[in-house]
Amino acid sequence: MIRIVLVEDQAMLRDSLACTINAQQDMEVVASLADAADALEATRRTGATCALLDVCTENDSSGIVAARLIKEALPDVRVVIMTGLPEITFVDRAREAGVDSFVYKNVGTGELLGIIRSTMEGYSTFPLSKQRIIPDGVELSQVEIDILRLVCESKTRREIAAELYLSEGTVKRHISEILAKTGYDNILRLAVHAVSNGLIVPGMGRRDE
């Protein structure tokens, strides 16, 4: 179970996110806060495994500052920063604070949940430059295509390994190779691109089936 401390100063959005997260079988919000200054204490008190923090919160508190404190005190806790502000320095500051993933609030709910799960699996997501796309001529092996298809189906690394009769380590290595080939820094973003552009159709199975 992913135990989440949620920090969002807008009450309506905070309640909506908490409701959505708590509806997931593998997630629960263990603390819901408006002020990032309270995030470290709440994370420690609840035994949370993930902190989902807005950048700008009540009382002029910073989610990025809170993230740094959490990562210093509780390094095993995964931290996801979110913001609706187009401030480009936030991303670099979040990286410097040790944040695991960074998302803008214009992402869909499904993508946000996927990023949380991906982050808990040990992968990081940060915004890509608008100029970055899959390079022309990139070819993926059949195993890489199968792995990407299963990622598109929201399968975990363990589930992918079981379905393809591979070790989790081998799946992780293939994912690293996929990212190296395509120039993406996160398999989830590549999966979103693949589905939205019709490169992968989830549930259709292998090409040779």
C-alpha cells in the first residue's frame, strides 16, 4: 500500500485528489494538509511512504523546501512535487532538493496516479523539453515493444517480468535501454506518447500473436 501525505492549499483540489487516491486499491492518503511546513512531521508520524507536495502552499510555505527536509530526514520516502505555475526554475530547484518526480497540474488524473506508482517503483519523472520527441529511425526489439505495451496497460515491473518470463532486473535493464534509445527520462511519459500517437494499442497483445 502506498501511504501518501498530500499537501495542497486549495481545499477543493485537495479533497478531490484525496478522494481519487483513496479510491485506488493500492493507495491511501494518510494525511491531508494545506501547509507544507507541516509535511515532515506528518510524514514521520503517519509512516507515509510518499509525499505529494504542491510547490506554493499556505502561509507562504514551499513544497520544495519541505521536500528537502523530508529527503534529508527520511530518505526512503518518495517525494512528488506538483505545481500549476509555469516557473521554470521550480524543476531545477526540485532536483537539487532530491525530489523524485515533478509534474504539472495539467496532467490527467490517470497520468498523475501512474507517476506516483512509477516513482514508488524507483523511476523518476521530470518535465521534458517540448523539443524532445522520439527520434526518427528508432527501432525497438520485440521484447522492448512487449514491455512498453505492458507499461501502457499499467502493469508493474513485477507483473511485466512474470508475463514475459523475465527477471525484474532484466525488465529494468530493458526499460533503461528503451529510454536510452528514445531520449525519454521516464517510461511512463514514453508510454503516454506511444498510446496517444497510436504506436501502441493497450490490450492488443504481441505483434506476432
